[in-house]
Amino acid sequence: MKELLSDFRVRRLLLANITGSIGSGVTIIAVPWLLVQRPGGDRLYGYITIAITIAVFALIPHYGAWLDRHSRKLALLIGEGFGAITTLTMATWIALAGQAETWQFLVLYAGGMLYYTLHFPAKAAFVQQIFEKRHYKQLIGLMEIQGQTASMISGGAASMMLDRVPIYWILFADAATYIISFIVQSTIPYRATHLEKDIPKESTIASIKTGLRWLRARPKFTLFIICTMAPFVAVMTGNYLFPIYVQNILQAPAVVFGRGEIAFAVGAVLAGVLGPRLINRYSAPNVAMVMMGIFICGLIILGSLQSITAFYIALVLVGLGGAGSRVSRSTVLYTVVPNEIMGRVNVTLACVDRLLRTLLQFGAIYVVIKADAAWAFIGLVLFVGVALYGAFQARHALSSLDPSLDSEAPKS
């Protein structure tokens, strides 16, 4: 760890990661709370989430092909610039008008979701490109700690301040974090080595087919990666459910929602601290199984024990299991996928992620309308449970792709 942190590129990357995560945290977490307070806001929030998911689903294959043909650093800087401009524009508009309209919250949320979706494939390819393979586990753990913690704490803190501070001041501070992240990332030395290789030019469709062919040739790996994606997909659906759950079932104020997000961050920090150590000893596939089990326990509590204390405990478990499975999944992904096609493979997987999110979002909206958010969490238990079984069946085949992924025995 000392060796890793002594690298100034790592320190700058972590600083940029935490500031960018603060920006996306406010728009993805705090803004939805404001939306669900409006008449019919919970349904509108669900529908806009589906609309964004479908739009990104159409865009992201082209983005993946573009990412493998251009600088990954440029992609990251474009994302930070987009986040800053969108947030600063809406903050200024709201400040001058003296009030916030529902459509402005929808624009802010859509901008935050778009940033979040396009940022991570670029960051994954960027990190894999500039750092040695032996540092992946620790670096992924550190970034998971920072990203999840900054996102959830900033969103939670913003939610708790909504009754005390005008929203435009929160958004101005939010825009500043994107700007800081842009400046810091622009100073990280980078060479686009993937562009120096003699790789034939491909159209967008051909690039997508390349990613699909690579994944199809490794069916067990693909099954494992898609199944271990389930907790992340469930968290994204949970982001729709959490404010509705607090508002309608717990009938609690914004401060409870904010503290819940901080509880989630506590779990994510534990995952970032424990994850790399457990992976070194027990392998990434085995750790992913355990973390998915912990995640399911958190969902069961949300669906069955409807109290504020249970809500906090559940979110710690959901944060731990979700972030822990994500660290394990990323370790497997970085270890196996060659960097020159990381963008195409990542974006192909992101399409699967978006498709699953769309289906779950429709399901969650239907359940909330017909019953309540607690039953929607029970539905997520079934979804993640099936995924856990699939990942368990596929995990042994990973060792043939890389010996470090052997799941048979603990390591000394």
C-alpha cells in the first residue's frame, strides 16, 4: 500500500475520484429526494429513470467503440466538464429565478446519471492502462472506498441540508467539485498506448461485435461477470426505492434519508478496506459469493423490518455487500480482459446492465403502485439470489483464464 500511495499519479487519481464522486452523489441521491416531495413525484422519478436508462442503452455501444479509438483521459475530462456545465447552469438558473421547477430537477438527475454511466467505463480503461497489474486489487479497493463514501456521504449530507440551505448553493458547491476533479485529472501523465498498436479500424457495429465475440468465447467468465453485476444493478434500482421507502413507509424526514446514505457509505468503506485483503487470501470469486450473500441479507431486512434502526443496519449490509462484490468483480475484469478491447467489453457489459436496470425499474414502479417499496425489495432478493446461484456455478472456470482467480483453496 505504501508503494502504491507513494505514486503521485495514484494520489491525484484518488483526489479526482473523490471530488467527482461528490458531484455525482449530490445529483443522483439528493435531487431525487426533492423530486419525490412533489405531487406525483415518485412516479415521475421512476419514469425519468427509465427514459434515461433507455437513452443511455442506445448511446453506450457507440461510446464504447469511441473509447477504444480515443484517449481515455480525454473521455474522463469531457465527463467532468459535462457535469460542471450542467450543474452550474441549473444552479444559476434556480438562483436567478428564486425557485426550482420540477423539470430542472429532472435535468440535474439525468445529467448526473449520464455522467455516472459514461465515467466508469472510461475510468476502468484508464486505470488498467497506466498502472501495473499487481496494483489492481489495492487500487480498486481504494477507489471503491473513496467513490462510494464520497457519493453517499455528499448525497446524504446534501439531503440533510435541504431544509436549511437553498438548493442553488448546494448545486454551486456541487459544480465546484466537478471543476476540481477536471483540473486534477488534467495533470495526471498519460500516454494512449492502445492507439499505438496496429489495430484495424472498425465501425461502431463491428466494435460491438468484437466485444460480443470476445465475451461469447468465454461463456463462464461472462456468466460470472453478469451475475456479480446484480448487486450493483439492485443498488441502482434501490436509489429509486430508498427515498420512496423513507417517505411513504417509514414516514420519516429528510434527515433519516441522509443518515441512511451515510450508513451505506460505512458499509462501502468496510468493503474497500476488507475486500482487497480477503481477495488476496480467498480469491476474488469466493469473496464475491460472500459479499452477494451479505447484500441479500440487507435486502431481506429492508423488506421485512420496517423501522428506522433496521433501515440503517440494512443499508450498512447493502453497502458492504454491494461494494464488496463490485471490488471482486472489477478485480476479475481487470485481470482477464486485455486493455486494447477493455472499452468495447466494458460497454457491452454496460448494455446488459442497462437492460437489467430498465426491466427492474419497470418492475419496481409496478410494485410500488400496486403494493409498496418493501415488496419491491423482496423482489430484488429473488433477483440477486438467482444471480448468486449463477455466479457460484461459473466461478471454478475462472482459474483457467488466470491462476490468481483459483477459487478452490485459501492462499497462504
